[in-house]
Amino acid sequence: MLLQFQNVSAYRGRKLLALDSISFDVAAGQNTVILGPNGAGKSTLLKLMTRELYPALKDDSQLKIFGEDRWSIWDLRRRLGIVSSDLQFGYNGHVTGLEVILSGFFSAIGHVDQFEVDDQQIQRGHQIAAELRIADLTKKPYRQMSTGQQRRFILGRALVHQPELLVFDEPTTGLDLGGVFEYLERASRLIASGKTILLVTHHLHEISPEIDRVILLKHGKIFRMGRKRDVLTDANVSALFEVDMSVSCDRGFYHAIPRR
């Protein structure tokens, strides 16, 4: 099992309950989306996974990542790939595209001059750039790239260790339509190659057709959980976002519009 949350609660600060006794698990190949509005607890959930935050101590609570409940954060980062707009915007614009990819070997953000980068790592960086169709941009300053190009290098950074689980945190933030379609195509290819993806978002359009399991998160609790066709209904999505909506599906892609 890649992730196991059993009756997990977590606080923001000392008193604000952000997650309230949530339970779910993610197995290898079980591509899953956690969908919820702003303030639902999604960011807290991610911080629990990356060990930036620890759950509240309870006798009946357990959080395991890759089967273990204790981790060196550096070992964990080698097995868990994160793609997020927050990570993207954390980079100094002077680094090159290749440096962004190579920084993934050291869980660093910025120049890799302070680390010993070997030939095998450089070769791996170029290999990933070629796979992501950004080989011609590896020497280009990061600050001169489009948002979509930068996002692909952040994905390359996440892939250097061939992680067992890829986490996409609202991956189309700041992207134009071309960038959104590029992300959806890339997510489909990664799933086809055997990667397991956990998508965390408040956007229906970010859910690729290959992701079939949905967890709805609301006010820090799991609101609904199950297969996409059973969970993404008019009633459930309307209740989740507290807006009367109509949900439709076209060729595996879901959309919602307000009822009038």
C-alpha cells in the first residue's frame, strides 16, 4: 500500500482542526483524485504526506507512507514525486532548466553547484528532458520560460528518482489551454507507463480519464469516496462546493456548470 490514512486528524496552529478523522488508502496503480474547495484541508493533507506536518496523536490513528510510519524526510523525497505551482515559483529565475531537473536528486530548490553532480545524474537529467520534449530548453534560464515550460521542468525534477507515487497539486494553475491539454496528455502517458498518480485539486477539468477513484474532501472530512461515475454527480458536486451545478462527462473528461 502506498498510502494508508486511518482516523487521521491534524491541526493548523494549535487549535484549528484542519482534518478530522479521515481514513483512506491508495494502492499501487490506484490512480486517485482528492477533490475539494479551498479550505477543505487539501494543503494540510499534502503536508502530512511530505512530513511538513504530523498528525494529532490518537490511540486509534495511523498514517503510513509506503508501508512505514517513520521516515527520514530525505529518503521519503526519493520515493515521492511532487509537482506543484508553489514549488515552481520557489525557484530563482537564474537557474537553467537542467539545474531544475538535477535539483530533484538533492531535494533542493535553486542552483546545484553546492552538490556533487555525477555524470550518471546529468545523463538521467538529459534523458528526462528528452522524454518530456524539453531537451532544447535545458540550457535556457528558467526565468525566460513560459509557465507551461517551467511546469514540465518541475515534473522532470519529480521524476529523477522514478518515484513510486506522483502527487500533482493543482497542476494547471497558471496554464493556458495549451498547457492544460499538455498536462492531461502527460498524465495519461505517465499512468499508461505504470506510474501511480494522486491528484489534489478543486478543478474537475484536471481529472484525466484514467483517474477513476475520487475522494471528496469538505470541511476537513471525507464527504464521499468511490468510483468517478458514482461520485461526480450533480448532487455530490453541488453539495461539495455549495453551488447548484450540473455535471457532465464528455469522452472521460468531467465539467460542471451552474444551474439557471
